[in-house]
Amino acid sequence: MADPTISKFGVPEQGSTPGGILQPKLKFRFRVTFDGGTFGAGGRLFELTQNVQNVTRPKLTHEEVIIDSYNSKVYVAGKHVWDPVTIIIRDSIDNKVSKRIGEQLQRQINHFDQTAYAAGGDYKFSTSIEILDGKSADSTENWDLEGCFIQNVDYSDTDYSANDPVTITLTLRYDNALHVEPGSTSTVDGRKDGGDMFPGTAPAANSNQSTQAGGS
């Protein structure tokens, strides 16, 4: 019998043969967790996690700073901005999803009394977006969003001719995002510093530097 060809697929490195195709990350293996200590009225928020339908991953843009020189221009990175994240959540028949989201909206501004907190830290929360391995509850990659608040909420619509579930779309604005290995620095669910920032990258030794995305 001839040698199997499965190991010949893939892109060969220079001077070597292909090593096969690696398993990719799959879009449908993910989990979104809201920090129960800072979101809305607090407590267990699994009803939100289990009804998440779609979430966008963070996007980062650096403004450019133009430096004019003798005969040309050069560009350096200026301030950065994180684009808002959009989360689509199925509304549940027991109204728990709407209730939880309403508690956070009421925390951001009391719509009855028309009052609000004096400090943003009093109503902001943390959110974690995790890529799962497909065989357990363990994650292979974490995006931890800090300083979140609901910038926009869309309660969608109802339609006699539709068979689709009612959804609630949240737009989250956040201050910073940490891209970490599981078990690394995180403000969500009490995880502590214990691993590398960005998979395979050691934290910077210099205290004035940071390997975290969006570091100060």
C-alpha cells in the first residue's frame, strides 16, 4: 500500500515538506461572559451567555501622525481607538434576557428619576469573548473588554409572517481590550495574572512597555 498522502497537504516551509493542515478556529465555537459583579444588578448572568447568537471581535485602529522631513514624510502611530463590539442576543420567553439588559440600562441612567452616576466606573462592566476548543468548556483564546457600557440597544421588531426569534442587539463601547491566553490577566470572573499576553508572547520586562493590546 502506498504511503498516505494526508501529511502532504498544506504549505511547505523552505527546505521541508508540508506538515498537514492545522485545525482552524471555528466561528461557532465561542462564549460571551458578562461580569456578574459589575453588570446590571449583578449575580449569575448565564441566561445572557446561553442566548448569545452572534458577537463581533474587537477591531483596533491607530491614528497616523505625519512627520514632515527634508524631502519626504514619515508616519508614526498616534492614538488608538477600539471599535465598538456588537452582540446579538436571543430574547427568552421568561423575559430574563430583557430584564438583565434593562437592569444595566437603568444603572447607566435612571430613566424614572432622570438621575445618573457621577463616575463612569460606577456603571461600567467587563466582558469576555472566548474561543472554545470544541471538546470541553476550556477556551483557547480570550478577548477581555474593560470599561464597557451599552452604547446602543436595539430590541428589533415583531412580525406575524416571521418564524425568527426576537433578538436584542447590543453595541458595547469599551475603554481597553486585552488579548490573552486562558488564565492570563483578566478582569472577568476573577481570573488573575498567570500567563502570557497574546499567545506565545512573553510580557514585557520593561515597566514602561506593555504587550497588551491597547496598553497604557
